[in-house]
Amino acid sequence: MSKRLLFSFLIILCFLESKAQYRVYEEIGFMTGPVLFQSDYGERGDTENLIKNKGFSINGFYYLSFIQNYKNLQENFKLRLDVGYMKSELQHYGKYVDPKKTSVFADQLRAMRGTTQTASIGFQIEYYPWKMDDYGRADFSPYISVGSHLNAYTSTATSTLGPMGTFLTTPEKYMTGFRNDSDVTGSYSLGAGARYKLTPYHALLVDFRYQQYFSDWVDGLNPDKRIYKENKSNDTLMTLSFGFVYYFN
């Protein structure tokens, strides 16, 4: 287990084990929305590649309040614990698979397909610049957030030309740089969002999240970074989710 994964897991565990120090907010919710997955499929930074390598996510969550002795924290911060599922279909897009290119390399890239799916558990700390009024009138409440997550993922890499792992189907770059595997990794997230209170007991939620994994294998591809210098970053995703929050009392 990597040091970063262990660190992420310990942070989540500490929050869960110390929840006796917190007062549970009687509010739960769910959200769902599209995912843009940035991976080793396609050229990094290419707009077409980013937009077309998409998927979806769904999350359920509930909130804990901060220690009651710290009134300022209570009024401006929320701690959200959530579980989620994400799936994304992946393919190479961009200049290297332009239909005008007729090389074997281009044909192999065009034939590659990938799928990744994750199940995650984690927490997110939300900061509300204006004091929250959880059970008052309908209100617009923006926030920014930072979080840590533990992710179990399953990835597959295939080709329409035949089984991966042969020189007929697989670009040299990916001969030793693909896996069909399941594993666990940590991640961190940065985000922003807002709530809009419909009634004292119901609110709509919009949430944007940028998430970076501690592994470059989440998509099933990871070319040797010593040889392929363009492979600089681990896999990342962006989500724009819409949801609903329910306040019990």
C-alpha cells in the first residue's frame, strides 16, 4: 500500500472514528451528473478528447456539524461524508487518430477502447462564506470545498482489432502499459457549489468537483514515464452534479 493511499485512508478513518465528537446534522441527500475523465486515452489538453471521454457519477451523502464549542466553525463549515459510483467510457481522440492518418499506429489507437468504474467513500469539508441558516427561509448558499477519498476501481482496455497485448493490436507505447485489473487508490478533490433552499426542509444542490487520483492506472493505461515524457500526471476527473438535500427537522 503506497504512503499516499495509507495517508488518505487514515484521514478518513480518523474522521469516522471521531464522529462521537460531532453532532449529526439531520440532513441527507444525493446528486448525480456527467463526468469528464482526463486519462492516458488521447492527447492531454485536447478539448475533443476531454469532452468525449465522459461518463456519469452518482453520490449519496450526509452531514456532520463541527464541535459545538466552536460556534464560528458551526456557522461557516460543513463536513460531508459520502459514498459514490462513477463509470466512464474511454477512447482516443485528437490529432493522432485523425481519419487522414493511415499508419498502423493510428489504426491501433482508433481501435482501442477503455472502461473504468469506481466505488468510493470519503469526506469533503465545505466552507460557506456567509453564515448558514439551515432551517430558515429559502436561501442561496455558495461554498468551496476540499476533500479526500478512498476509491476501489476496475479498468478494462480492449481493441476492436483483437486481444490486447500483441503487436498487431497494441501500440508499442502500451505493450507494457495496459492492465485489465481492479485495485484501490486514494484521491483528493477541490470543488465549489451552492445550495438553494426551496422550503425549510428541502434544498437543491449544484456541485463542481475536480478530483486527482494517487494512481495513473485508474483508466487501465500507464505508459512508462521514463520513456514517454508526455505521461506526466495521474488520472483526473471533473464532475458537475445536481442534487437534492432533505432536512429531517
